[in-house]
Amino acid sequence: MDLSRREFLKGAAGIVLLAATPTAAQGQRGEGRRWAMYVDVAKCYGCYACVAACAAENNVPIGVFRTWVERVVKGDGTVVFVPKQCNHCENPPCVKPCPTGATYKTDDGLVLVNDALCIGCGACVKACPYGARFMDPVKGTANKCTFCDHRIYNGTLPACVEACPTGARVFGDLNDPNSEVSKHVRGGQVQVWKPAYGTGPQIYYDGLPREVEA
Ligand code: SF4
Ligand code: SF4
Ligand code: SF4
């Protein structure tokens, strides 16, 4: 087990009890954590193992995706691969338009959908500037990346992170200064997708090409 995984499990173990507590209400899973992902674009070679793992783990219907990998030709002609998914925005524009409160943000930074409250109006899908949401063709409710909440609250890394053969995706708690994700985000030259929107994305990239930043 590498250091990042040990760090993650140590942190995640502390919140299992909270997640299982019946009084742990929607939006209150925090315990001071702030989940985020760091993506090293140079390490992604477009194998799509993350996409397949996400689909299998989350029973994502055929033809729709919670994560995808874009092939980008840079200005100098070189090709890079950029994994994308919901950014779990700090100021998520998808939350406010939801008429039922089905889309909500947790205290520890996840943006989630409560299927039981979702009426399938699609307002959140239209409001997301990243195209990260879709209407589930089977359930008829809004669907998107959950940061694999069912896994992280049980001390396991998100399926896409675990499946990546090169370690291009790093997941953890930004409020823990010793977590690998913190060290990358606070110590490096990271970028976010579409910063001008002011959404505060929690997917941080190293090497995001200018061609996808706009
Ligand atoms: Fe909402 Fe889109 Fe931001 Fe995800 S990326 S939190 S779906 S606005
Ligand atoms: Fe809310 Fe569901 Fe409508 Fe999205 S589709 S805005 S989650 S009710
Ligand atoms: Fe899919 Fe989970 Fe990765 Fe989100 S964190 S893209 S739901 S595998």
C-alpha cells in the first residue's frame, strides 16, 4: 500500500461512524474534511480504465458517463489526454436551480443528488457549465460523479482513482496538510477548468492545456 492510500484510509476511517449515524443529515457529513482530486495530465495516456471502472462501480447506463477522457491536440501538435468529471464545485451553479433540493452540497465538499427528491426536470443539467451532469436514461433522475461517496465513507478510494494504472488521479482531503492531494494542490502550479466561471472546481490539474481552460 502506498503512502497516499494509507493516508486516505487513515482519514476516511474516522468518518465511517458519522456516515452510519442515523442523525447524519443530508449535507452534514463533513468532520472538517474537504474532498478533492488532483489530476496529473502528463501521467494520463488515455487508456480509459477509469471510465470503465466508474461505469462498473456505479452501474452507469450505456451511452452516458460520469467521467470521460478528452483527447486534446495542443498548439504545438502534441496530444494529451484530460480526464474530466463533475468538479464538485465550491460554488456549484447546479444546486440553486433545483426546485426540490434534490441537488445539494455536503459540508465536506461533495455535490450529490438525492434520487428520492429528484423530479427529473433537468434544470441542474442545464446549469452546469461543464456538461458534467446527465439525465439517467434508466432512472429518469439527474446523474453525475459522486466522488464515489459510498466508497470513500467506507475507507476506499474512488473507483477511477483505484483503477488508474499510472496514478494520474490522486484523491484525498485538502484540509489535511499531509495528504498527497494537499501537497500537490498547495505546492504545485495547478489549474482548474473554466476558472472564469468562479465555480471553485475541486478537480485540480497539473498540465491542463490552454486549449481546454477557456
Ligand atoms: Fe455542479 Fe457541474 Fe460543478 Fe459538478 S461540475 S458541481 S454538476 S456545476
Ligand atoms: Fe433537481 Fe432533479 Fe431537477 Fe436536477 S433534475 S434540478 S436534481 S429535481
Ligand atoms: Fe466515477 Fe467515482 Fe470517479 Fe466520480 S469518483 S468519476 S463516480 S469512479
